[in-house]
Amino acid sequence: MRDADPQPVRLTDYRPPDWLVDTVDLDVRLHPQATRVVARLGMRPNPLGRPGAPIVLDGDELELKSVALDGAPLAGAGYAATPSSLTILAPPQEPLVLTIETVLDPSANTKLMGLYCSSGTYCTQCEAEGFRRITYFPDRPDVLAVYTTRIEAEREEAPVLLGNGNKVESGDIEGTTRHFAVWHDPWPKPCYLFALVGGKLDRITEPFVTATGKEVELGIYVEPGKAARAGYAMDALKRSMRWDEEVFGCEYDLDVFNIVAVADFNMGAMENKGLNVFNDKYVLASPETATDADYANIEAIIAHEYFHNWTGNRITCRDWFQLCLKEGLTVFRDQEFSSDQRSRPVKRIADVRLLKSHQFAEDAGPLAHPVRPATYREINNFYTATVYEKGAEVVRMLKTLLGEEGFRAGMDLYFDRHDGQAATVEEFLTCFADANGADLSQFALWYAQSGTPQVEVNGHWDAAARSYRLDVRQTQVPTPGQPDKQPMLIPLALGLVGADGRDLPLVPDDGTNAAGSVLVVSRPEQSFVFRDVEARPVPSINRGFSAPVKLTTNLASEDLLFLARHDTDPFNRFEAGQTLALAHLVSASGLAPEKTLAGALAAGGTALVEALIEALGASLEDETLDPAFIAQVLSVPSEGDIAREIGSEVDPDAIHAARRSLRRALGEALRPGLERAYGRHAPDGAYSPDAVSAGRRALRNAALELMASTGEAADIARALAHFETADNMTDRFFALSVLAHHAPAERDAALDAFYQRFRDDPLVIDKWLALQAQIAEPETLERVRELTRHPAFSMGNPNRVRALIGNFAAANQTQFHRPDGAGHLFVADAVLELDRRNPQVAARLLGAFKSWRSLEPTRRGSAERALRRIADGPGLSPDVSDIVARSLG
Ligand code: ARG
Ligand code: ZN
């Protein structure tokens, strides 16, 4: 057990380890309740550490059996063991071998950290601090060792035994029912990348030949009977491996690469060296059970974990403050991969949507923290949208600023200089500075300052001077622990769009720093002037979302309507419509702030809404556009986006109503176009998960839903037919969700039919649970409560919990924030119950309260009561007590 209220860890307190570990020899005898681990650690004093220091090892819930130094048993006086550490009191200051024997209980491990059993399969999760639950060890990422792992188990119980690296030996243990395998990983690694797996698993395998001709055997292991559903993951893996060679020059470095899918997993997946362990949700797919979104996620996450082999594993992190060094960079890499495999603009739109809904929300509330935090109390709480998604945006900005070649030169230098090391963000940035002769000191603030920068851009055309001036002002709002901030370096990609819809050439006037089409903003206030501008253009600012900022402009609604029809930058074309829709939704929610676009719209009445609908209709009819892009254009901003735009005194019911009526208006006004799109994109063959087919389904389903949101009987009948005749999960589930949200009379029969069909398929049942949790009506809470007692639900499985309770809290704003407080109370009690079993999952669920301060007073009061109830709960985990303290702080 850990201390209930651990002291915060600070970045500035970093010291190199006193002792290093060069080799780890593990002998693991698997047993469901008493797994015995013997660890032989080849250690030596660190020349950079404190001379004469004792050896201090981390531990967590371990039973210590014996300790030996250089083969000789160490008496009790020679060491001190506490629940969280093992100290060798006066070790000789020279290379030595420390042998530690511990026993642990995988079946009782409900935290799913360390070694645990998932539906009968032994597996491990060590990041961030789980290895200390397997053996005593210096559990920090800057201690890199070469691991050899011997795994022994009952042959019946675990015919498959997997470890990191290459298998060097295996066999039966004579005269017993047991067998063993020995795995050796030649690449030094931190212990968080350790993994082992033992179980009854089916496998698919494929060969892969690397760029330099080395043969690799790829394997994906799944629960018996599910091998047919691993094919797409295998395909994505091969494409990822090839892409990383071509785009980053990164080649795989072992003889085998294995992936194991497990049913009980705290996060998405884990990049253990040569042995990735995945939440099965991100491996298993078939047309009947997985949606297009599931396929896209599988592709992205398979790539993400594979790309960690270089960004994370070959070069790891010096300490956990540097988490974004591997995560932000690897998310950037997986985003680029998906962009190359699919549609780049549509991928960008999806990524920015996610960034805004998760990261901007985090940055605007009490849990805001920098991409590289300076302090933490529980590191597991920093696997956040800020570290991952904003971290990726920061890398993307580096590329925007340095250009394609400059960026690649920096990456090459990084791989060259730091291979085999545990690096820092400073070292990463120095590679880009050195490779480009650039000064990145101001840019580095993106890692240190939290909060979303606000950028205001006002454009002025000077007819007499034939010039166009952009006045830019940046504001950094205060965030927890950061009252004052410095101005940042903000790359704003720009176009000046002429009346014919074409971009004008950008001719910077002397004395401005516009480099090509990117304005590099560095001061609190700054102006950029362009000459030879014959007629008033419409500026298209922050194209491709080049900087993760909140942008406001002096564009009139006519300008935004123009961009929504004509911008050659697909992202900004999409964004112009969203900005208008958001402004309308804010004012329709009854809370238009003065002097904003929303205010102007409210004053402008319905004419502008009609113009917006017309512009969206023009995109719908434009056959030159990608259907996937049109589907994005037609999807109105989320309730969370609207709430964030309103900022304070938020009433989720008003937002829900405003959004619903806009969708109904779209469905009514665009009906002919929607009907045509629905017909034009009817399936024309067997299901294929490729991006083009998925895009056609996305548009067809968007049309189905907009029409059904009118509530017309014919539209509901169409949705019902769509549901009943679907031959794939994308269409079937989309139709089910349309019925669930828009057809109360048809809903229960459809939900029941779906359940009966897929009752034996937990991943599909998750969709069924999630959908019911998202229905925006007062009966939902009782429905969710009942579903917690349904045989398909289990508090022990993180996927079930996230599907049902997680979606209720995070994706049902009206019911989670019920004015009577019952939604808050329900989630608070679920957090308390879960915390006793799995603190990480509990803490993540608690994150749903992150925007509570912006609610109107009644709901704010009930959220605060719920948070205080959690805070007063007995024996809280460090995970939950950290989040609740910061939420209330
Ligand atoms: N490194 C993993 C990934 O992003 C995430 C593991 C996080 N696990 C945890 N227990 N915090 O791919
Ligand atoms: Zn990652």
C-alpha cells in the first residue's frame, strides 16, 4: 500500500539514481494466487549518484521472501523492508548481484497494475509504476537494464508464454505438468516497458521484411475463437511498420513483434518492448461487430504503440515529467500515419474536434496543467488530453515553424543523439534548434504554460494604400498555479481569400515577419501588413488549426459564410461553418454575451441562421467534396463546445434544446439534399472498412439522423428499416442510436433486438450500454442504475464501467447535470465504490466533473456537494484524492 497522501513530486527535485541496474534476470513461476518471482539484479553504483548511498528499491503490495547479496543470504539487519520500499543498508560500493524473492497474488489484483489475471490470462501492465508490484526495483524510467525472463506455468493453464524480446529457450519441466519459456531482450529498457503474458490464446502470424531485409515474425494473440477478428489489426501493423521506415527512417529491431489482446485493461494499449498489450477493443474487429470508428481507432492505436518502439522505447523519458516527450510525439506520429492512410483534412477535423472537446475543456478548468507538468502527486492522473493531444499539437507547430525538411532534420538528430538514452524535453528541442540554427526558447513555453492562449485577429483593408493589415493580440489567461504568463510563439497559417474564392499572393510589407503563409506571432500585440491587395479580401486565419488557440476575429458573419463556401483550406472551410453554428447555438441557449458574434447573430434574427443552413446545404450538394468531409460539415458543435463557449452559468438543458432545434431545422430545410445523399451513398457491395467507403457511410448516416431529428414518421420508418437491413455494425448501430434518441416508441424493441443478437459479445454490448447511458431524458438515470445490475455489466471490467457510467457522466450533459443533483450523486457513489477496486478507473471517471465551476448555481452546488462527498470518503486512493482535491481547489 502507498501512503494515503503522498508528498508531491517536483520536476526541480530530479536527481540521477544512486544505483544503476545493468541486467535483470527474472524467474517467474505463475500461479493464480501465489506467483513466485526471483529477481537477480546486476547493479553498480552510479558515478553520477551520491557516493556511499544505500540501495533503495520501490515496492507495492509485495510479500518479501528473501534477499541475497552476491549469492549470500542477507540477514534481516542488512536490509529494511516497508510496504513501499526495500533498502539495502550498507552495500559494498561496487558491482554486485542482488537477488530478491517475492510472492504476489495475481487473482487479487483488481487494480490491473503489475501482474494480474484477465479472464484467465496472466498479463502485466507496468507503466507508469506497476513493475514495483512484481518485484522490488528502482521503478523510474532512467534506470535502463537488459532483461532475461524465465516464465514457468502449468501447461494446461498457460500453453502460451510470452515475454519481451526474442524467445531463446522453451520446454517441458520433466516429471511435472509444467513448462517454461525464456525470453531475452537485448535492448536496455526501463522497467515500465517490461511485460509478460501467459494463457490459452489463439494466434495469427505474418512475416514482415524490414527495409534492410531483416525478417520479423509478427504475432497477434487473442482469446480462443477470436483470431478471425485480428486481421485488420495485423494489416494496420504491417502498414505502420512500413510507414515508419519511409517517413521517419525507423526500422524494427527484434526478430519478433507480438501483440496480445486482453479483455480487462485500464487504458487503450501499452508499448512494452516487442510485446504490446492491448485492450481487446483496439484489436478485435469484424464488419458485424465493429464500426468504422472502431476500425479507425484500431489502426491509429496499433500504429501508436508500434511507433513507441522508437519514440518511447529506444529513446525513453528521464522522468515522468517528460511523459509528453514520448506521448505527444507519438500521437503526432500516429496522426500523421492516419492522415497518410486516409483523408488528411478529415483526420485533421476529427483530431481538432477531440482536442477541443477534451483538451480545451481540461485547460479551462481546475485540472489544467502544462504539457510538461512541474509537479504531481499521482502520475497516473497525467495520462491526459493535455499531455497527449496538446503535446502532439506542440510537435505539429514545430513542424509548421521549421518546415518539412527542418523538422525531419531535427528528428534525425534526435534519433542519432539520444538512441539508448532517457531524454528530456529540453534535449528534444535542442535537436531541432541545432539542426536548424533556430532559437526555440520562446517556443519552449508551450511545454511550461497551461491554459489555451486566446488570439484576437482584426483585419483592415486600406483601399488607398492597397494594403491589408492584421492586428494580432494574444492573451494568456491565468490557470491553477500560474497567475502570470509570458507571451508565446504562435504560428498562424494564413490565407487572404479574394472575391473569386482564390488565395491572393501574400506580399509582406517591409518590416513584418510573415514567413511564407505562416504568421509567427511572438509579442502580446503585433501587426502584419501585406501590400498589393487590390480589393478587400477575406482572411482565413489559423488554417489547418496551425496553433491550438482560441481564435476570435472581426470577421462578419457574411465573411464566415463566404469562407464556409469558398475557403481552399478544408479545415477552415469546415471551421467557418462551425463558428457560425456555435455563435447561433450560444445565442439560442439564451446567453449571448454582449459584443460577440453570438450577440450579433441574436440581433440579426433568423436571417443569418437561414444563410448558414444555405451554406451547409451548398456543401451537401457539392459533388466535388469528399463525403466524409461533408459529414463533418453537417455535424453541429457538441453540447460541450457550446458550454465552453458560454463559459459560465451554463444550463445544459438550454444547450441541449438549442442544439436539437438547429438539427431539426437542418433536417427540414435540407431534406431534398439529405434524401439525395442518402440514396446516392447506399451500399454498393460488401462492407469494407476503407476510408472512402467509411466516408460514404458517414454522410449517409448523418443524413439519416438529420432527417430523423424532425421526428417525421417516414424518417423514423427509414431509420427502422436501416437498422433492420444493415449488414454491418456501422449502419446497424448508427440506426439504433437514431432510434434511441429520436424514436421513443421504437426504441425499446430495437434495443432489445440488438441485445439478443449480440448478448455474447461484450465489446458490442458496450455500445448498447453506452447508447442507453446517453439518452437525454430523466428516465435515463434509473435505466443506468438498473443496467449496473444487468448480467452483462461488471464493475470489475474497465470497458463496461466506461461504457455505462463513463458515458453517462461524460456524454450526457443534461442527465449527469440533472438539476436535482441525482446524476452527480450517482457518479460520486460509483467513484467511491470503484476506488476500492481500481483507483485509476475511478479517478478517470471523476474527471467528468472537470467543468463543474462553469455550471449555473443550482447544478454547481450539487456538483460541489458530490465532490465533497467523495473527498470525505474513507481511505481514498492517491489517484482519487488527487483529482478531487484539485477539482475543489
Ligand atoms: N503508454 C501507453 C500509451 O499511451 C499508456 C499507458 C498508460 N498506463 C497507465 N497506467 N497510466 O500508449
Ligand atoms: Zn502512447
